[in-house]
Amino acid sequence: MLQKFDERNRDLQIWINGKLSHRDEAGVSPFDSVVQGGDAVWEGLRLYNGRIFKLAEHLRRLRHSAKALAFADIPSDETITDAIRQTLAANQMRDGAHVRLTLTRGVKITSGMDPRLNQAGPTLIVLAEFKRPVYDKTGLRLATTSFRRASPDVLDPKIHHNNLLNSILAKIEATRAGADDAVMLDSRGFIAETNATHLFFVIDGVVTTPRTVACPEGITRQTVLDLCRANEIPHQVRDVSLAEAYRGEECFCTGTMGEIAPVVEIDGREIGAGPTPMTARINELFAAVTAVEGTRVVD
């Protein structure tokens, strides 16, 4: 599974701290904290017919992450939303777009780890691309990686930070194993998530997802849980082992970039057999809610 270049993105306009620039000219200072140490937080947003789904929830998570990292002068939701509006307008985007929102600690006066060297306020980057859901709806194949998800005693997963090396290493390992993505375990050996998405399993007819002990509090993950609750679909949040995953009736992953995608194999074991009615139902419910809900950002 490898994303391909979309020709519509050749002349993208990128927002960096109030200035829109062509993708080939946009630049971040080598003194910026995101360059110096991955010191930044981010969100992925999806545009549906002029509306961004769950924008308030994404901005809340961004703000909580920035506060946890002690960022100073965090931009208001209104300021960030206005930057998103301007970026989408500059790129003539209304639907089928993904927005990568990044807030860094800002530019340092000199190289170094100390946050006191950041004296100019944060850097806001808005990268919007024409990008449909990236996962193959016919089914993903996953492989468990040797790289583990960090627990809160190492780095709290509730901080949605830009240091993604652990995920990248897991992705490399999964690719070499011939899989689409990696299953990452927590320090206890239970399933956390993939290198890029949350995981759900249908076990004995119950939609089951791991606790957020070693993975972020996903927006799409929560949406699926809310849909289950609203539609009286049996569901639970608990520790899930690989053995349970292998014998599950169905499996699917969730995320803003890929929406809802079925998983057909984990570590060479076929997951379920034949139709996947629960995954199909969740997909239908999710499509219905994204079609009508969201914050209007394009007229």
C-alpha cells in the first residue's frame, strides 16, 4: 500500500504563520523546534462538502497536546480555523481533501533543546491536499512489529506529538514483511494500535477496541464508539491480545486519513471468513454522519 502523487496537488499553497506560499517555495526555519527536535503537535482533518468533520474535537486535542508540552501563546481556535479557511480557498478545495495541521513550539534564537530558547511564539502550518481515503477497502494485511507503543511512564500517548520515529520504524518492518501496516503492542504485550490507525475487532459479536493505555484518544475511534452506542451495537473497550485478534470474526481500522477500512489478515492468519457485516454497517453509519455533520469552512 503506497500512496500515489495526485496531480491536483502540484501547485499547492501552504500556510506558514500567516503567509501562503507555493509548495516549492514554502519553508520552515532550520531553527524551528519541529526541525530541531520534532517539538510540535499535529492533527489530521478531513473536508467533506465544505465542512470539516469534528473540527472542534481536533482543535481541542491540539490545544491539550500543546498545553501538555508547555507551549506559549497557543493560537485561538478562531485563528486556526481562519488559517484553514484561507488555505482551502487558495487551493480551491471543497471536498475530498485532507488537512495536516501542525503547531510547533516556534523558532529558537540558537540551536538547542531548552524551550527557553523559543522566544518568538509558535509556528502554525496548514497543509491541505486533495486526498481521498488512503486505505484499500477490499482489506488490509497487517503484521505485528517488534517496536512497541510507549506507555505514559515513557511518553504519554495523549500528547499528539510530531515525533513519529517509532511509527516509522514499525512501518518499515511491516513493509519488509509484505504487510500494509504494522500492529503495535503496548509494553505488556496487548494490542495498542497500528503504526497509523486505531484497531477494532468483532469478538463474539461485540465491537471491541483496545484501551488508550498506549495509543492516542482517536477522534474517528470515538466516533465509532458513539455510533455503536447510538445504534445499540454491542461494544466494549478493553485489553485485547493477539490471540483474541486472530480468532476475531472481523477487524477494521479507523483514522481520519483512511476512514474505516477492513482488515483481512494479521500475521498470516485470515481474520473471519466471507462477508464482514459489522464492518459494512459501521462504514455506512460513518458515511451517513460525515455527510451531514461538521464545521462549515467553505461556502
